Amino acid sequence: MLKSITVSLLLGFMSWASPLLQADVGSYEFAEPEMAQRFVDLTTVLRCPKCQNQNLADSDSIIAKDLRGQLQMLIKTGQTDRQITDFMVQRYGEFILYDPPFNKGTLVLWLAPFGMVLLGLWALWFFGRKTTGQGAMLTPKEQQQIEQLLADNQTQHRDLKND
Amino acid sequence: MTHTAKRLLMVSPMVMAFALGLFLYQGIGQDPNNTESSLIGQTLPEFSGQTLDSPSRNVSQADMLGQPALVNVWATWCPTCRAEHEFLNTIAQQDNVRIFGVNYHDQKDAAQQWLQDLGNPYVFSVFDPNGALGIELGVVGAPETYLIDAQGVVLDKLTGELNERTWPQLRSQYLSLLEAKN
């Protein structure tokens, strides 16, 4: 019950919020459609420094608005995508890139997924092994001992019952 | 497969999983807002702007050089700035700390009134109504405080409130800068 209420509330918020959030991006005007497309692309891959889990297109924070304005200006003055991302990284660090480059700081970030796949493969192998190794094999003598023990047990059991 | 190779195959993934766990564990509780400023180690960006109190007075980064100082980004709409303001007054008056203000995304009359009411700890405040200087500094939001040396090189940055708890870290660096200078 509670769960369904939560879900419908969330869905409600989402349908209400998303057109609103995207609305602002369309209001930046460019002379050429190619520039407008680059603006859309760049606001998608650049992260809002303030809000952590939103890109520049999504966020309504002051800094995101400023950076959208800056981005519009940089595109209009003919800067390449590379120059623009360099400009942003210089001021806000690689944090601002949603697609961070591979270097010392992001080593774990990039390699951990492969490590986890390896771990998973290992777990499959480790837990899927057949346990009929040497340990489970008995020498004829041991086999004999076991049979003896079982037989003794049965005799004992029968004796107890008869008492 | 030899015995040692087999043992290695069994043990190394456990070590790997453990190391990964440790790495992720030490991330718990870290403040994601505390990303290191990319300005650290670099000289203040060049800028030119009006001061808050006089539109005819133009200042640039050169006016902040000569002595170690703090550059404090503030605004009247920012509650944390109000919370730290009295502390800024205190260190400016009692410890003679040089503080420059960057009045960020604000209204001039409101900001002037604020300094009249609450006191003015700043040598001057640069009026930055559209956040242009903020972008050059890599400001994410107010308040932020930069420590610069006499040459304008940024040595440290504090995101959030400057108070008795957060000041000591900047203070020790500030004092050693003063000592090195004398």
C-alpha cells in the first residue's frame, strides 16, 4: 500500500518535473542549429558542480545557470568542444566531466568493474567446483572401516529397541 | 596446476575483494562537496571589477597582492554567510587578517546595507552581480574562502562556513606565510 503510494507519487513528480527542467535549455538561442546541438550535447556531459548528480542541462542552481550562459558565450565565440571542456576543467576540476579521463585519480573508478567481473568469474569457479576431489575418495581399508561402523551402529540400535 | 598456483587462485580474489571493500569503506562519510579546488597552486585569475561601495573605483587582482590574505565569497541571500560574518569581523579586527570580499550574485543596495548593519571585515568587496568572477575562481556557491599568499597564489580553499572549528587549518598556513614574509 505504502509502496504503491510512493511509486505513484514519484511517477507524478517525474512527469511534472522533467518538462520543466528541460525547458530552460531550449531558451538559449543560437544562429546555427549545429551550435544549438553542441550546446545540448555539452550541457548533457558537463556536470553541475553544485548539485553532484545533475548535469548542466538539468540543474536550476545559480552556478549551473551561470555555466550555461558561459557555455553559450563560448560556443558563439567559436571555441571548440575541446577548448570548452578544458576551460571548465581548469576552473572546476575533472569533477565537472561526466566522462572522466583515465589517470591516477580515476584508476580505481575505471578498473573496478573489470575487477568485479573477475571476482564474479572466480566465485562461479570456486563455488561451482565438484567436491569429488581426492578428499572424498576412500581407500579400501577406510571403506571397510565405515561399513563396520555402520553395521555396529545397526546392531546397537536393534539391541536398544529390544530392551 | 601446481599446488601453489591453485592456492594463489583461491586466495588472491579474496584479497582483491577485501581491498576493494576497504577502499569503498574509507569513502563513507566523506563530504562529496569537498572537492579540491583546481585553483590551488595557481595564481588568482586576472579580473577587473567595481568595488561594492563605489562604482567609480576599479579593482583588479593586483589590488589583492602584497600580503597574504583571505578572499571570501559572500552574498546577502546566503544564510551561512550571515552565520560566519561575525567570525570574519572578529579575525579582521583582532588578528588583523586581511580579507577581500567577492559579493556574489547579489543586489548592490542589499549588500551595502548588510555591511552597514553587520560590520565590514573586508578591505574591499568586488561587486560580481552576474557571477563572472565566480566562474573564473571556480566558485560553486557561497560562502567559499580562499587563502592566497603575497604573490596571489591560492594555497587553500574552504567550502562552507568559516568559524572556530574550520579556521585553525587556514590560520596556521596564514601565520606561517606571515612569518616567512617578515
